Amino acid sequence: MKEVLISGRGRRWSAYLRDLYVFRGLFGFLAMREVQLQFVNMGLGFGWLLLRPLLQASVLAVIFGHVAKVNTGSTPYLLFVLSGFVAWSYFSGVTTRAGNSLLQYSGLISKAYFPRLYLPLMPVLTGLLELAVTLLTFILIAGLGYGRWPGVSLLWLPVSIATLVVFTTAVGIWLSALTVDYRDVRLASGYVLQALMFLTPVIWPMSLLNERLGERALALGPWLACYPMYGVLEGMRYALLGLGSPPLMYAAIGLLASLFLLLTGLRYFRNRDHMLADEI
């Protein structure tokens, strides 16, 4: 019987994309399994989708809202932080799971051929369920608890979500491939995410930069926009709470940076694909 070797080396992008379509059934099966592992088999099930951001936001609201007294104007600090965690919990959770995805499924990678790109993409898709639930929860808490129902500004929400998903996908793909090449990335990524949370306006308002830096904050604006989460969080707060105005510059630069990171990440992952089974 003739042996057939299936390898990613030298294959064109058209063939690689065709495989993504041909194996779509496997992707759906793996995505459903991901959901079951995360929520269905847990004691609280989907209750974790509500409890995790609420508990984190509540603790930070006590520390920074009442102790440090971070000024958020007329917006209750709990709402301010929770609106940030809507996006940040998706980003941090998905990138962590995507970064570990290739190692988690190392047994499957070494035994059968399928588009490995499915593995870091799974958390991106399943995380949208968590994002939808946390968004709905926030809207209900803001509306029923504080009388802050979203207005016309909610139309900006798809822009922020699109940038968030593209950026998260890009980081997840990069991390998944780098984790195979450099195992230290797996450990370092958790600490980096924690540091980024404090460097990103999740728990503090962008107006704080203007207060502390003055005119220098304007010069830093385009550079900060290269980190897409600035535009995402500002857009989320505008869409959900009506704070400020649409962050046009941050959104445009952030989306371009996300697309660049995604394209380079796909290229790097594609070049490493045929060696994953040997190195994992």
C-alpha cells in the first residue's frame, strides 16, 4: 500500500485555506467540547460567566473606588470597572486559552492531520459566548441598578467588538506558536497580562493621563492607540455608558495595528505548522 505524507511545507495559502473549510466539522466538534470543558461540567456552569467579572470588579471597586478614590466623574466606579472588564475578561481569558491550546491538544496533533490553526481559533469563538453574557449582564446591572440604559451610543459597540476580536485572535495565534518554540512564554504570559491590566485603562480613566501628563498626553495619543485595547475600552465605555465621544483615532489606529498583528501572526503560524508535531 502506498504511503501518503501530508505536510504543510511548501503548500500554497489557497490549499491551506481549503483545508480550513474541509475540516470545518472537526472545528465545530472541538469548539463544542471546549464549551463543555469550561462551563457545562462545572458545578456552577454558566454562572461562572457572571461571577468572575462581578467578583473581580467588586474587589477592585472597593480598593480603587473607595480606598484609592479614583475619580470617574458622575459614573459609579463599579460600573466603570465592570464596563472595562467586559472587554478585558474576553481578551485575557481567550489569549490564555489560545496560548495553551497547542500543548493541550499535543496528543491529537502528533496522531492526526488537521489544520492546527483551529486550536488557537477555538477559544476566540467560544469566548464570544462569554462576551455576550457579560455584555447582557452589564446592561441589566447598569439599567436596573443605576438607571443607566445604553442610548444611541450603543451603535459604536460593533466597532469596539470587531477590534477586540481581531486583536485577541492575533495575540492568541502568536502566543500559541511561540509557546511551542519557547516554553517560558507560557509562564511569562500570565504575568504580562496582569501587568497590562494595570497599564490599560481598565481600572482608571483616560482622563487621568491628561491630568498627570498635561500636553504630553496629546503627543502620546497616537502611540498609545497602537495598543488596540485603549481604543477598545474607550469605545466600550462610550457605547455602554455614553462617556466621552467616539474614539475615532484610537479605533482607526488600533484596528490597523490589530490587522497587521493578525497577518504577521498567521504567516508565522503557517510557517511553523508543519513542524508542530515534531516540536510539541
